[in-house]
Amino acid sequence: MVDFNCDVGEGIANEHLLMPHITSCNIACGGHFGDENSIDETIQCALKNNVLIGAHPSFSDKENFGRKWIQITNENLSESIQYQMDLFMERMFLNKATLHHIKPHGALYNAIAKDENIAKIFVNSILKYSRNSFLYVPYKSEIEKVAIKNNIKIIYEAFADRNYNDDLTLVNRTYSNATITDKKKVFQHVSKIVFEGKVKTISGIQKEIKAATFCVHSDTENAVEIIKYLSKKFKK
């Protein structure tokens, strides 16, 4: 069985439709979206559906949904990540839930994949929260190397609904081919990674990649249709 995750608690209000078909989730914790109420509701939905729960910290930038790089000092970035994690862990404790993983969101995810310095800031900011949990990371990324050096357990992640560049970064969302919405093409994309350990980039190159969990973004226009299809196909 393949593990599928979704970024949730982001105001899309489709969690109740996604949760029955996924095995792990990443809950927004106040950076790009979220507050105590949305976090509580999403945690409870995950618990009801036996879905593993992860924290989804980001740049503190609700205006751009955490999907744009923002200028921020190292100290302020660290404080922001720890504030989000403290809020999230408080809500987890009150809901009697267990943290399975941490997965950064959006521009922060992309930044720590490429920038060793930001990866170090992120890892140092989450160390006290990650002792008994995993960190979702992209294959052959800076954050992968920094996490391993700090004895953080990692799980490789790939994106089911996103196209890749030749350097294994995601195609920028400003381009029309950034997102894959045809459920059958998504299935082919994921299958190639699962069974061949390769991804076909937008230039047609076959690149080595590893992944043990696959993300479908909850705000992809037909996310529910995609995740239902993937769940059904990979259960066979």
C-alpha cells in the first residue's frame, strides 16, 4: 500500500472528503493559514479517520498563502517556526493526539530543499519537537542532509499532483504545467516513481527519485477525485 498525504486545515473545507482516502496529513499551524479552531477541527477529523498527523509550518505569510519567498532574519524565522510548532503541539496535547511527522509548507519547503543555511535554521528550530517523529523531505535535498546529520528520522516525499524540473525542484506555480490534474496522468506519474524509482521531468528526462509518501494538495481543483482514484488503484 502506498502512503498518500494531503495538506489540510487550510480553509478549503474538504478534509471530511479527503481523510477517508489518505494515510497521513499535514495540518496548517498558523503561518500561511490556521488558528486554534481550524487546527482542532482538522486534528479531530484525522483522529476519526485514523490518519497520521503532521505539523505543516511555513513562512508567516497569510497574504501569499506561504507560497512566496519573504525577506526575514534568521532569528525571526526560527521564532516563527517555533511559535507555530508550540501552538500546534498545544492543540495536539489537548486533543490527545500524537505527532507523526513535520512537513514544511510552500516556499519554506522549497527554500530548505536548496539552501543549506535555511535548512540548518529550520532543523534547529524543530529539534525539540522531532525526537519521536519524522520529517518529510524531498530526495537529494539540503534538508535531507542536514536532518540526517542531526539524527532526525526522515521520510522521502514526492508530489503526486506536481510536475518536476530537471533538478528535481517543482515547476513554479506561475507556469501552466506546474500542476497535474488528470487523475490518470497523476496515477502514471506516481506509478513511475513507486515501481521504477524515476520521474519524468517536463523536458522529458528520466531522473532518479525516491519517495515513501506522496502529496496531493487539498487546493488542487479536483483533489478529492484524484485522491479517491489513487487510493483505489493502489489498493488493488
